[in-house]
Amino acid sequence: MSYCAEIIAVGTEILLGDIVNTDAQTVARALGELGINVYYNTVVGDNPERLRAAVEIAKSRADIIITTGGLGPTFDDLTKQTLAECFGKKLVLNETELEKIRGFFAKIGREMTKNNEQQAYLPEDCVVLENDWGTAPGCAFFAENTHVLMLPGPPRECKPMVQYRVIPYLKQLSDASLVSHELKIFGMGESSVEDKVRHIAEHMTNPTLAPYAKEGETLLRVTGRAENEEAADALTRPVIDQVYEILGEYIYGMDVPSLADVVFRLLKEQGLTLATAESCTGGLLSKMITDLPGVSEVFLGGVCAYQNEIKEQLLGVPHEILETKGAVSEECAAALAEGARKTLGADIGVGITGIAGPGGGTEEKPVGTVYVAVANEKETRVVKSRGHRDRGTIRNMAALTALDQIRRLVAK
Amino acid sequence: MSYCAEIIAVGTEILLGDIVNTDAQTVARALGELGINVYYNTVVGDNPERLRAAVEIAKSRADIIITTGGLGPTFDDLTKQTLAECFGKKLVLNETELEKIRGFFAKIGREMTKNNEQQAYLPEDCVVLENDWGTAPGCAFFAENTHVLMLPGPPRECKPMVQYRVIPYLKQLSDASLVSHELKIFGMGESSVEDKVRHIAEHMTNPTLAPYAKEGETLLRVTGRAENEEAADALTRPVIDQVYEILGEYIYGMDVPSLADVVFRLLKEQGLTLATAESCTGGLLSKMITDLPGVSEVFLGGVCAYQNEIKEQLLGVPHEILETKGAVSEECAAALAEGARKTLGADIGVGITGIAGPGGGTEEKPVGTVYVAVANEKETRVVKSRGHRDRGTIRNMAALTALDQIRRLVAK
């Protein structure tokens, strides 16, 4: 049989928009991998009546209910009580979990306040989903033909709980195999990508081909469904080949975590080192690169040259360029890239300079004018970044363009 | 009367977890400011039947339905058709909007593909919510005692649409005034904060006092409700005073956007400049600072000294310190802060060094050991950052600790 799940996030802070619902994303992705359909997500506040109403609706349309949030120690954490009531269960104290909570506080050297005990009360006859990443355990039970799983809300707890507790728990329920591959594209917008692949995507049902816009990138997902993984995977392959033929070098990778990661692998394979010089991105590029563990193998460091003096003094950008061409110019970008290479002693240097706005634009150089340069021993290439709209987008596009230029320089 | 709204996000890419539902946050915040209750958010895929079912449920429990997503040009964008059907309306071509879409493509110099015309079909007798930030217009109508508003999905369109279209549209409906103030806290966890304010929070109903955990920070929201803004605000004031007495300098600001912003204002007021030297945070701190427009007034730049050679050569960290104390040491953090000050010619220098993990930890210096130093002309202070758990958290906490240390150094 094919299961259908509903995710219910409990928390006034999500409902009111204080935080975004990343847990729903975490859970939904895992369910997708397991071939379990998700038709609805619901968000409800820390209010037992409305949570009860949401659970009743979910019961009527889903076989699996997964809640996130409301397991904590504070007076508005009411998920376990409410779900237990909805399914006619009592909460009972779990001594083992109580001990673990005590141990957790001892380990981090903080006092355990009385309210933390609440977290050890769990629905009778449930399976405890142990939480090694926080204090509130999750739990799961089967009642009234519904599988119920409750997970803690903080994303840094919810994420590993999904990976190490929920997936193994649900795997035993699922039968059909779903295999997805993601083709990641930089430098071409979603509607252009869709236009180019429309003729192959439109009438397919298995596998499916769907484009998604991500911040500055486009992603094409090819998903096959069959009785086992191998067969599902085989369905996707001819479509993937077709897409590669159409989009070519715009595809920076398949099933890769990010453009930064692809660049890291390429540099590592070729034993090359990298240094950055950033003006308008102010460290965003080096931040993206150093998000990756172990990147010190290839990344030496960078200079955030926000002021012109620093461009000159630390990176040797000729005063003349700044004077005649300006800090936002192809020439300055090239000098930054070359300066980063030389000053920091790297094989490849990157330079970014531009106007991220909202102020500082002119008619000749409007907000969004950004030059990105990459340099190695043999050549220096400069391109214009395509970002527009707002400061965040402009900076993000500039940093991604830099990564893409490194990829193209190194991959050739 | 008091209105109650439901937000319905339409999009398989949200349901499957490809993107997080930031639009719900944007809309919910705006509704909160208007004093409109939100009891449920729902997410549904690009499927007309399930969207119809979700709309029917929303109709039964809300006076206002706001949808996000599914207004675009692709074949799976079905929100307008479905909502129009649910309320017995037809879609009609809006020539003005069609012209605008044509103009948009002309302006950005891209070809307008045929599918884009779909976006100009709107429910009969609706109010057009003009979209100056993208191609798909929003719309609003009142039918069957329900206010329906439809907004585009891309966050960079949805956000301004909410601010400039939805808020003015809804303002005429709302009567009760809600005033919220946010006290932002750094250096004390949510449960400690809750424990300290519990005695005042627990039995209050108006105003309310609620703690929220944010990545590395805690937020206390005080909300008053009354017949007008002034009266609502007056309700919050005595509670705010009480909280300030209890938490003191842990509160870095009230109704401020971020710690980085507070630091920027403080430096600007005092005419001080700043430079950074980052090791394990790899540019995250300078990225956070330069997220702020106009920050070049106070921020000169920074060095991301990922490798030890760069710490020595660019920032003058004594070789002896690296040799005897190691790069992850109080002494190195201090030398980085002082080096940033001197090399970049700033009034205040910041240095961050540590082990962000997951590799690189030792028994003496486990993953999560991070030293943060701030230096001005007179003194250098070094503290240990409290971050643990994972690379992202450790880096984020280190950067926030640095900002908090600048704040404390400058505010005294």
C-alpha cells in the first residue's frame, strides 16, 4: 500500500512568523525519500483546542501524522498531552528518559529546572524516539489506524531525529521505491530551464521531471518510482542524459550539495589552492567556502577589502585603477583577483567588486553592477554578475558567480 | 469584530521540502501587526483537488484566506483557477496586467514566452494587487463572507507585496490594536530567560510576555491589546521595565533588527571604525556586518586568516604565539584583534579563532573551543564563545559573541 502523511507543526512562534518552518522541510524530504506521499502540512499555535481540531482533520486524510514542536519544558508545550488525548492515551513518566535529561544538564554544567521533568512524560505504550541532541525525547505509536510520531521543534534536534529515528522507524512501513536525482544549474533562470525541457517534461508521468527555483540557482529533479531502487533508478537515466544534452555546462553537478562543494572537490582533486578578495560581498564568499568542513586543505584565506585603502595596501590594487576606472570596474576586479593570488600565495585568486545597494548607484553604474574576476597563473577572466533586485540577492549572486567562474576555470 | 485569517501556501516544492515556507512568516508577521489572529497555516501541493479541500476547510474556520504561490506562468500554477472555482468566479483577461507583463520582459531584455500570458487572467471583479517586483499580479476579492487574497510565491515578490499591497488592503478591516515590543537577549538561553521571568509571565493575559529561542539568541515579546495603539502600548511599558530590571545588560536592544545593527548604530554614534580578523568563522562576521547597507561608514574591512601563514604575514600574529600557544588560544585571539586594528587602521579590532569542527578537536581543545577578542586603543578583552553542537552553530555563536563583545566594549 501507499502511505500518505501529514505534518503538523505546533508552535505559536511559527504561526506568528517569528521563525520559519524548516522542520516541515526536513520531515517532508525524508518522507519523499521513503516514497511516502505528503499532501498537507499544517501549522497550529500552542493551543490545545486548535491542535486537537487539526489532528482530527489530519486523521481523516492521512495514515501517518508527524508533529514537530511543543515537546519542551515550558508551560505552552502541549503536544504530547493533546495528541495522547486525541488517541485516548495517558501520559506516563518514563524514568529512563528522566535520568537522561538529568544527565544532559549535568554534562553541559547547567542547573536542571523543575519544568524540565515534564519532558519525560510520554504516551503509554509508545516507542521512545531517543533524542541525543537535546532534552526532549520524541515518541511514536500506532492507534486508530494511524501512525503518530512526535518530534522536538528546534531544527538542530529535529534534523538528526528525522535522520536517525524517523527514517528507520518508517522504513518498515514503506514498499514502493522512489529514486530522485537532482541536476543543479547555475546561470539560467527557472523559466528558461522549463522552456528548454518542457517538451520532454510535459507528458511524462514516471519518471517525472520538475524544475525548482532556488536562490540564484535552478534545480531539475528527476524522480522514478518502481518496485525496487535499481528499477526506479534505471527509469531516470535516459531522462538525465537528455537533460545533460540540452543544458550542458550550465549543469554544475548532479546530486551535489552545493556549488561551493563542487568547487572544493575540483580544487582538491587538482591540488590547487584558493584565496579571495571581496569588496561588496564583504566576506560572503569566504563564509560560503568555509561553511564546508575540511576546506582548509584548499582555501588559504581572504581579504574583505571594504575600503579602497585596503584594496591598495593589502592587495596591491594600483592607485591609478581606483582613480581612473573606479573601485567598481573590470580592471579593479581583475587586480583584486590577482592581488589575492599574490598576497596570499594561492594558485587561484578571486576578486569581487560592485554596488550591492540600496545606495551608491549611478546612471553609469547602477545598483547591481558587480564584476567578478578569477585569476590563475596563466589568465585572468572577468564577468559581470547577473544579480539585481535587492542587496541580499545581488551579494548572493555575486558570490555564486565567483564560485561558478572558479568551476569553469578549473574544469576546462 | 476580531478577524481570523488562515494562510494557505500552494506549492509542491514547499510540501516536498525543496524550499522552506518563508512566505508564511512574512504574511503572519503582517497579520500580527494588524491585530488579525492567525490560527492555522496550511501547505498544499500544486494539486487542484487538494487545494480545493484545503480552501473549504479554511472557509469554515477563517474570515480571511491568504494564499501564496501558484500564480506563475508554468502548467502547475493553478491557484487562481482553483480559488475562483471555490468561490464561483470566472477568470478574465486583464489587458492592463498583460501590458505590464510585456513591459517587464522588455525591460529586463528577455523574451516573453507564451505561458507568461496566463498570469494576466484574474478572477472577475477582483481588486488587482499590482506586483512591481515580478510578473505575476496578486488579487483580492470578498465573497461568501470571506476575504480572499492571493499573492505570488517567490519571497522577494511576496515580501513587498505584503508590505505595500496586503497591509493597506487589510488595514481597513481591522479594529483592535495590538502593540508588540521585542526585547532581544544575547548570552542567556531560552529556558534560563523563561525561568527568570516566569513569575511575571505566567498569570498575565494582557499584556502577554512570551520567550522565543532564535539561533543563538533569545527574544522576549511583550504584546498589549487595546482599543487604540497608545493604550495598547501603555499596557506593555511596566512589564518592559520589569524585564529590564531582571535581565539588565543581557538585553542588547528593544525593537532592533539584529545585534549587528545595534553595533553599527553604536559605532556610528561614537564615530568609531571597525576591522575584523577571522579564522574559524571564515568571513561570517564580516558577512553579517556587511549585510547592513551603509555600514562602510564604520567598517573598514577584514582578513579571513584561515591559514597560520596569513595570520603571521598579514596580521602580524607573533610566530612564537602560534608555536607555543597554538592558533586556537586566548593569546592568538588577542593578537588577531590587535593585528586587525593596526593592519587595517581601525579604532576597534576583533579576532576570532577556534575549532568549528567536525574534525580538528583534541582532548585539551575540543570542537567548539573558540576565543573571541576585541581590542581598542586602551585594552584587549578575550572571552570564550559558548557555541557547541555543530559547525554552523559554533560559527554563528562565535560571530554573535564577537558582535556582543564589541557592543559591551563600546557601550560601557
